[in-house]
Amino acid sequence: MRPRFPAGPVSSRRACRASSRRWKKQGALIRERCPDDARRVQLRLSDQGYRTVSEITPESVAIYRELEHKFGSDRVATLIDMLNELVDMD
């Protein structure tokens, strides 16, 4: 199963947190405490995460550009937020 990847820039903190939790759960993202500040965390892609991003980026970019051309960037951002909320209802 591929980790879910937003079609474009993540447009809210909530969507970012939800995406990062899913990626971590699926083994694509590694979350570590910041060595300089224990209140912060650092996120990095695992090897699996890099493979996934490399595999899906070209298709994701093409889809995002087509949607943005048809509907505009604001509507696409709203759509992505709504879809993330829908997925998070599980």
C-alpha cells in the first residue's frame, strides 16, 4: 500500500500532521526528537519514503497541474483539505 501523498503543497497544519502520521505509520517517515530542543521533532523520509516519493512525484505533479489549470489553486487546496479530513474520519 502506498502512503497517501498530497497532490500539491499541504495547506494546513492539520493536514500536515495527518499526512505525517499516516506516512510514519506506513514506514515512509521517521520522526525523531530534535537533539538541540526536546520540544521539537525532526521528520525525515525513510528509504521506503524516498522510493515512494520518487515513484509517485511525476504523476502527482501532472495531476495537480491539471486540476489547478481547470479549477484554480485555491479550490484545489480546499479540495485537498476536504479529502484529508474525509480520510481522517476512519
